[in-house]
Amino acid sequence: METTTERESYYKNLEQLSVLEILENINREDRTVPLAVEKALPQIEQLAIITASRMKEGGRLFYIGAGTSGRLGVVDASECPPTFGVPYDMVVGIIAGGDTAIRKAVEFAEDDTEQAWKDLLEFDINDKDVVVGIAASGTTPYVIGGLNMANKNNIITGCIVCNNGSPVAAEAQYPVEVVTGPEFLTGSTRMKAGTAQKLVLNMLSTSVMIQLGRVKGNKMVDMQLSNNKLVNRGARMVMEETGLNEAAAAALLKKYGSVRNAVENYKK
């Protein structure tokens, strides 16, 4: 299939442009990304609702992808525990080629149609779980194979792709298609496509965690207090909720380990 993400850039002779011209043109293309995401909001909504419903029943969310797409899934998954206080095995990012591929490209890892399912089986995947394939092109064999096997095992499947009518979307029960068009640098899908995928992942995981009760008001009340900045932020949240002074709020936070626990125990 012809993919818009692989079409030639609208911009020619990039090496002859000034640095400012390069930056202005990249920025011009980047401004189109949120508009493309907006068109996919109904698809994102459906995926977020079904994912939250499965996770409320004890299911987990798995991301599978290769290259940039795989790395973005790993990033989103790894940020859920510190942000929302969930267990590390609740949202899992799997990248073709294994964790080595996060830093260094593993040749032809994305071309193996059977490996994604093998990788998922290592986590004892089951029909309570949700598998979301991430692939800018929508043609990645690793992702297609993983979604195909998940479907055969009655597991909910979704995807985030940046082309219409792709094989990955055809495999997904809940496809999210954000059509970002040709890249500034021809075929470099770490740019607009990657930005679109990051935006969708932010939306998906955040909206799911809100549905799971991991946010109160607009605050990350279950965040891990893993550095001084977060401890100070947590203390301010406790102060707002209880009216305590900073020292008392910090002491309460230290005693109970999270904003939620500190506030709930104070109100008792």
C-alpha cells in the first residue's frame, strides 16, 4: 500500500535552506499535528473507554511497536507508575528487539510476525488485557502479527497509526488513525507521526487513569514521591486540601507516602 507517511516532503533542497528556514518549516508542519489528532478523537474515546473497563476488571494495557513507535510506547508505560502510582506491570511497553532496541536499532526486528505474541506470552497475557499496536506506517509485521494473535485469543486490540486503511488498523478492533501526511524530512516518522503518537498516548493513558480514579480534581494524588520536586509538590497539595502549614503537611506526607493517603488519614 502507498503510505502518506512515506510520500516525498513538500520541501526541497533542505541543505540549501538557512537554519531559521529549516526551523520555520518544521514548525509549520508540526502545527498540523494537533488538528489531525482532533479528527481522531471519536476513535481515541472508544479505545479509552474499553481500555478502562478492562482495567477495572483487573486487566492490563500492553503497547507493542518497533523503532520510534515502540520507544514511545515504552516511555508512556514507564511514566504511568510515577505519575499515577499504579504497579509497574499494569501498563507495559514492549518494543521489537527487546529493551536493547530502546537505545540501539535491532536490524529486522520489526519484520518478525511471530515475535510480538511470544513477547506478550512472557507476561501471561489473557483475555482481560488490552493490546495496542503502535505503528506510524501501519504496516509493521511485528505489530500486525501481535494484534492478529491477540484477536484469536479474545483479547481487545487497538492501534495508533498515521495512515488510512492500513493492515495494522484492519487487525485492530479499536483503531486510531491520525493521518499526518508527508514528513518535512521524507519518511522520518519520528517527526510529525511520532508527535501525533505521543499526543494520542498522553490522551489514552491519562483519560484511562482518570476513569480508574487515579486523579482527584486535577491533581496527581497517587504520584510517587521520588525526588524533592515531587515531595514539595505533594506537600503543597496536602496544604491545599487540609489547610495545614508546610511543615505539618510535609510531615503528614512523609508518614503516609502519598497525597491521597495523607489527606484521607487527616480527614479521619
